[in-house]
Amino acid sequence: MKKNNKGFTLAELLIVVAIIAVLVAIAIPVFTTQLEKSREATDMSNLRAAYAEVIAEYLSNGAKTNSKTTATVTARQTVSGWQNTENGKLQVRVNGAEKEISAAAKINGATWSVTVVPSNSKLIVIS
């Protein structure tokens, strides 16, 4: 009488495990790169928000008192050096004209300081 063996052989299981291991080895570096890019995009977005906050505060209160206003942003990225397409450059509007502000890359926990200082009725942004 013939036995009907059902199930997988050890060789088949080892091949499946090897294929999964190869896929994981490929996926982890891709995932970490994308995660770092998202952190850098968050940093750029936070810098833009800090810039807008400082400008709004200056226009609301600081222009009357001629005092500087500051906002601080904490970095989220974990790799030094900008890897995103903007290369650490912010496009902002100062006195009605587009201006590019560079921000040095910082490691997780470090901070940027965005300050608006009145100077000859123009705004100077320091980051």
C-alpha cells in the first residue's frame, strides 16, 4: 500500500528561509535610507515653520519695539550631511523677494536657531 506523504521537505523549507533572508537583507538598507530622508524632510519643514513663526512674531510685536525674535528647532536626522534634494537650502521670502537660506546639517538632538534681527528696515535671518 502506498503512503500519501503530505508536507514540505527540509530542503524546501531551507530554500524558503534563504529567499526571505535575501529579501530582508535588501529591504533593510532601503528602509533606513528612506527613513533618514523623511527625518531630513521633517527638519526642513520644521525650519520653514520656525522661520514663519519668527517672521509673524516680528511683524506682530517686534517691529514696534525694534527687538529681535528667535525660534529654536531640534534636529531629527541621524546622519550628518543633507541627503535630500534641497541640500539644506530653504527658499523663503524676505522683503518681498525670494531668498535662499542655508542650514548646516545637524545630528539628532542638536538645534537650529532662527532669528530675525531688524537692520536698516530689512530683515536678516540667521540660522
